[in-house]
Amino acid sequence: MIVLCRTDLTDAQRDRILAAVRGLGVSPQVREQEGRTVIESPAATDASRCEIERLAGVERVFAGEPGAHFVTWDYRPTPTKVDVGGVVFGGPDTVVVAGPCAVEGLDVLLEIARAVKAAGARVLRGGAYKPRTSPYAFRGLGKDGLEFLAAAREETGLPIVTEVMDTRDVPLVERHADMLQVGSRNMHNFALLAEVGRTRKPVLLKRGMSATIDELLTSAEYVLAGGNEKVVLCERGIRTFEHSSRNTLDLTAVPALRERTHLPVCVDPSHASGRRGFVAPLARAAAACGADAVMIEVHVRPEEARCDAQQAVLPTELAAIVRDIDALDEVLRRTASARAEAVR
Ligand code: PEP
Ligand code: MN
């Protein structure tokens, strides 16, 4: 049994909990973790678990293997809204995040930033640190890239989301970005998750390419356990036997996550498909099935993109996607209000 205590646990509450656990005939082990007391003891019955869970100062009791708590509806029964520089994820509108795969230079970034803003995107994306399969591929401009992103925000007013790959870079990326992206390859990097959990910046956590919904949720739990509850989850395609697209977009993840968590959900049709022509239909499908945001790779000259060129759409294509998503949002809001009326 694992007893997760509240952060405001008093000494008296702690003593009562420990006495109650000892009263079950087992000896507890106490550790301090992420500013929280965690009490571990050998297996307990369901009845004793319920008894401990009722005690003041207890946040949650896990009977066997601990799982997620702060990401669940048990912890927060209302949907979380994450504010990124004034843009709300988890509100009534599907947020469109758009920009290049990688920051390639100041001029081209500004060109893309202006174009995605004109097309209706609300947040600018772009990697300054790129996780590349080969170490010899373009791995991003690093600090210069962050400064270019900040300049693009300055000019367009669009908040920026960019990936952080290394715990050592968190303070620097945190100073420049409005939202920290943890990429698919780092979803299981628990040190990085704990580090972004210590910041108070919104986090876009991408699903590992072979990760289950449970694993995505427990990875998000690392961030929330650190006290940072501003997390948006992102489905970006999973690896399957199918090779007609780069990955397989698991749209089932949207309702599956909705069922389990109060956190907003984003869908990335660009990395999910790897194909320019597939991005618009998948983005529409994501909005139609209730995604809170979509993230799309855009380039003004896709053939010149230094990274993921085959999946970059043009700003004109992005504008059409934004129009379709706005129309879908409108229909879905109408359906939701009609449903609410029918219930009344
Ligand atoms: C990205 O969004 O820039 C990216 C690298 O995606 P992923 O981590 O999903 O592969
Ligand atoms: Mn990319």
C-alpha cells in the first residue's frame, strides 16, 4: 500500500496516519518526494485502504502498484484549462498551433510566423533543439533558435511552444518559451518530466510512439506531482504494422484520454501521418472528435525545409484547415448546447 500525503500535511496528521498504518500490523517506510510525504507499507486489504484514505492529510492511497492520481477526474472533477500566453487550451475553441518543424533562421522563421498568424493559428511552434534519428542530421540552432522564436513572438504576438530535450536546458528554454514541449522520444525521460514539473510553465507532453494511454498518463503525473498542473497531452501517432503513413494516428486516444483525465488533449496530424496530403483530413477528424488543439507543421517553402519537409503544409493549406476547424467548432458547440437543452 502506498499512502500519498497532501503537501499541507501537519506533523500531527502524519503521526496519526503512521499510527493507523502500524495499527494494521505492518511497519511503514516513510520517504519525502517532490515536497510530499509518501508512506509505503506491505499489502493491505480494501477495507484498511479505505480507512487510511479517510484520514486527514491523506491525498490518495494506492492498494497495489501506484498509478496516476493528479491527472484523474478523482483529483479534479472539472476540465482543466491551460493558459498559454493568453490562449486557452481546454476552452470552447480548438486551438491551432502551427509553425516549422525546426527553427532554421531568423528571416525564414519570421516569414512563417507572419504567415501562420495570418492563416489564423493562435500559437507558434518551432524546434530549437531537435531530436533527430541520426546524429549527423540538422539538430537545431539551440540558443539562437530560442532567441529567434522570442523575436517572432515579439513581432506577431503569438505565444511560442518549443521542445526541451535535456534537463540542463530547462532554465534557458523556460526563459524564452511560453510552453515547454516534451517530445515523443522523451515521454519516458522521468528526470526531464520531474524538471519541467518544477517549472510553472505550461507543458505540451507528446505521447511516446509506442506508449500506452496509461503510460502517457503516468508520465503526465510526474509533471503534476512536481506541482505543475498546466499540462496538455498530445497524440502524435503510434507505431503500428501499417507503413502507408509515417505513424498511425490513434484518434481513439482522444475519447480514451477524455474518459480518464481532466487535462486538455492536442492532436498532431503532421507527425502522425508524415504526409502533407493527409494533414488536413486528419486535423478535421481530430477537431470533430473533440481535440482541444491541433499542432501542424507549416513552411513557406516546404521543399527547402531542413527537417520533416514531406509533411509541411503551406500557409494557404493551413488557412483552409483553420476555416474548417472553426466551422466544426461551431457545429459542435451547437450540438453541445442542443444536447444540454434536451437534458433539461
Ligand atoms: C516535434 O513536434 O517537433 C517532434 C519532434 O515531434 P515528436 O516528438 O512527436 O516526434
Ligand atoms: Mn517535425
